[in-house]
Amino acid sequence: MSTSQPGFFVRFLRGIWNTLNFTRRLILNTILVIVLALLFSAFFRSTPILDEQTALVLDPEGTVVEQYSADASERALAGLTGNTVREIQLRDILQVIDAAGRDPNIARIVLVPDQMAAGISTMREIGQALDRFRATAKDVVVVSEGMQQGQYYLAAHADQILLDPQGSVLLEGFANYRSYYRDALDKLGVEVHLIRVGEYKSAGEPYILDHASDAAKEADLYWMGGIWNEFLDEIAAMRKLDSAAIADDIAQLDVLVPTFNGDLAKLALDHGLVDKLATRPQARKLLSDLGKPDDSGETFRQVNWSNYLGMQVASRLPDARPEVAVVVAQGEIVQGEQAKGDVGATTTARLLRQVRDDERVKAVVLRVDSPGGDAYASEIIRREVKLIQEAGKPVVVSMGDVAASGGYWISMDADEIWAQPTTITGSIGIYGMLVTIPQTLEKLGIYTDGVATTPIAGAFDIRRPLDPKVETILTSVIQKGYRDFIGKVASARGKTPAEINAIAQGRVWSGSQARQRGLVDKLGGLHDAISAAAAIGKLGNDFQTRYVERKMSTWERFALSLSNSDAAVSFGRWSGLTSLPTRLLASSELQRVLGMLNHLGGNRFGVVAHCNCGLNE
């Protein structure tokens, strides 16, 4: 009896375990079958046929980017867990708008900009696409529950703006405030050695000062003022208002808002910023009257932009026409291989070599949205641009929101440089920065000692004070780098180094200001730059445009087609996967600072062509 009890107990536990294991596998397999059914149904869904008088609903949610920062697999997984990567590619929005303009069944665009986030120049790019759509004798109607100024900048391109009675339009102007770390670093015993060339090269100032320098404030206010004036003038022209009156209203909001008893919607209506106040049901009724109701009779006939984008991809046929290739350079410029989100010198150079060697590619557009970064990495990319030109293919640069410092470095040799009037560019200058922490270690009771065979051996050890001899060497290297920078710009732009030096010095310019100074050739967007590249390449109108990026695996292409699947996201929410912990993100400013300092790790001399420029909207 005593020997049989343990055996029975073991068999009992084994039975429980087998039951649990069977149940676990059954549940997992069931989930897998459901997921695959959802995914394959999304992947192989049939393309719907649109009825006449259909409205295209353009309601992107997230940040508009040149290219996704996550790969297709990560985006698909995020969709399944409900933690959707809130990014929308600019190219997709432009493709949808232009296709809708050609589609006889699309009568209008209903724009809902409330959840969109993008730089001013990106919003302007989308606005220009809306203008092309309206030029086909179709209208654009905005339906909004409240807009910030970037969203309103886009909405102003519409024929009609409907604002919720509880909504608002918030125009406040631009700012560029930074955090300064001098006192904090002093308390920690961290010594920052900054060597810069250029009176206005202020990117490294936060580490050596506790406030912005007078030169930085002067330069920032000038380029920001230029972009603000462009912003006001364009809104005034599109809304048939007076730009000075808009600026005056913003300056007197503390008086105007109480006058309207805090009703920001009525204030926007009274001052001509919107055309009508309407709730969502009222807006749906108005749009049904403008077009046609859907089959339910409860709303207007419509198609969502993401579904419409899928229709364009599904209907795409093989195309043998010559190509204008678009290569994207978005993010910090750094050495080596890098994933999307940073401009890796090795990665980007490989893509440029690919378009150089591809006989189908007859012209290239380099789309730049970068504040710069590593100086040598920028030079590697610039050399590849030159090699494409030497192969007989024109290169046109299209600048996005920012193409400054290293971003300008990789752009300078293009056959033509296109920028939006609101692009942030220039910042031709470099600096070097090294950090030493012997005092920090002393506070902890840690000391460094030893011997070396030469005075400069071990000179870059952050545990030791910076030797003045090394600082002299670094200063010479930085000065030589600046001379190279302005010399290359002078050669590329047909000017003398002295002429470039006068407008360089690390100073930032708006796109319009840069054009006045000969740093930019023409003002316009990506669509204009592609047309220009085709014209220089003598392609006429018979060409196709293709984005050249790292080739995706079969799985990645499959995952990409599913990453925006409503069914997949719904499954993620139902399954409870959305409760998985998410990464806590620091402020965007801190991310930029830490990212730049991290990339300096691969830069022996800390030589940087970087612009800490941007707009706080």
C-alpha cells in the first residue's frame, strides 16, 4: 500500500499535466488558426469597386514620415498586440490623393486632420497634393473636432472647413526652446570640451552653457520669423484673410477669448478661420447632401484612404517605363549599417550604388529629412551622389522638414536642390565634442593612474583630463573640416569659399532665405523635384517613380500588407495582448540628445555636422 500511493500520485500529476498541456496547445493552435484566417483574408481580400459620388475619407492617425522607422515584421506584430506603430508614410498619402484626382468615382476628399502630426513642410507637401486634387474640379471638405496650427495649415487648403461647436483652432506661433545642462554637469563633475567653427553653430551649447547665447537667439529668431511669415501669408491667401490681422488676433487672445465667453469655436468662425460649426451627425448629413448617402442611409458614400491605398497597390501592373528612383535619407547621419530611422552611411551608400548600377534608373531624387550628424558619414554619402552623376544620371535633392548641416552636406552637389519655403536648412558648420569624467570618478573615490609610451597615448580615455596638446590637435582637425565643408559647398554652388563663409558660420536659414542666398535652387515639394529629375534626364512624361529601399523578404512583404489590417488589430484587442507592457519613452528632445551622444561613440575625434534645430509647435 505504501509503494502504490506515490505511483498513483505521480500518475495523477502526470494526468493533470497532460490535460493542461493538451489544453494549452489547443488554445494556442486555435489562436494561430484564427490569426492566420484573419491575416490571409486581409491579404487576399478582393478589391472593391467604387460607386460614383464616393468620398475619400482622409483621416490618418499618427506621425507622417518619409519611411517607417520599424520594419514590416515589427509593425505586423505591433498591430496584433494593439500597439500599432502610429506612423504614416508621406508617399502613401500623396499616392492616394493623386489617384483620387484621376478616379471618376471619387467626387471629393473628406479630410479629418485632428490626429495627424507632421512638420510644417510635410503638411505643405500634402496641401500641395490637395491643390492638385482640387484642380481636377473636385472639392475638399474638412471635418474637425479641433486643430492645432500644423493641422490647420493643412486644413486651410480645403474648400470648406466644418468645426465641431465644442472644438477650437489653436494658432500660437513657433518656438525653439532647449534644455541646458551646464550646471547639472558641473555638479556631476563632468567636463565637456566643445570645439566649434562658426559663430552661430549652437548645437553643442547646451553642454557648456546654462542659457542660449545671443548669437543663437538672433539666428533662431530670424529663420523662425521667416517660416512664421510664410505660414501666416499662406493661410491668409487660402482663407482670403489679412495676415497682419491673424497675427494681431494671436497677440490679443487674452482679450478675444473672454469676449467670446471662452467659446473658441465661435471665435474661429467669427474670424473666418472656419466656414461652419457642425457636429459629426450634422457633417455627415451635409456630406450626404453634397454627394450620395451610403446603402444604410445613415452617412455618406465613402471609402477610407487606407483601403483605397490597398486598391492602388492591388491594381498595380508591371511597368517597363524608365524610372526616377527616390532614395530617402531620414534621421541622424551616422557611420555604418543602420536601420530605418537613422541615415547609415554604409546603408545609404549601398542604395545609391544600387540606383547607379540599375539600367532602368535614369534619374535620382535624394529625399533628405535630416539635421545631420557625423561629418565623415555625410562625406561618404556625398561621394556616392557624385559617382551617380559621373555615371551620367542626374541627381535632384528634395528637402523635407529639415535638411541642415550634415543634411545639407549630402545635398550640396545635386544638379538641383529643391526645398519648401518652410524647410529648415543651412547650418553649414561643424564642431567637435569630447567628455571627460575624472572629477566625477573622484567624487566616488575612484582614481586613474598609469604610464604611456607617448604624451598622447591614452589621451582619449574619458577617465583622464584632456591634455591641452590633444585639444590643439582637435582644434586643427575641426578647422580643417570647416574649410573642407565651405570649400565643397563653394565648388558645388559656383561661389567662392569667402562667399559661402559669409552665409555659413553654422547659421540656419528657412528654405526661402536659403534660396535668396544661393544655397537652394528652387522652391517646391517632392512632386516638383521628381518632375525636375525627369526633365533633366530627358524622360518627358513617360516615366515611373520607384522608392529604392532595402529589399524585403517574402515574410516582410506579407507582414507589411497586414500591418494596417483592421482585422488583425481587432484580434489583438480581443485577445488581451494589448495589455503587454510598453516601452516608456522619454521626451523627444532627450531622445535626440541621447541619440546624438550615442552616435559620437564611433567618432574618434567627435567631429559632428549636426543642427539642433526644429520647431516646437
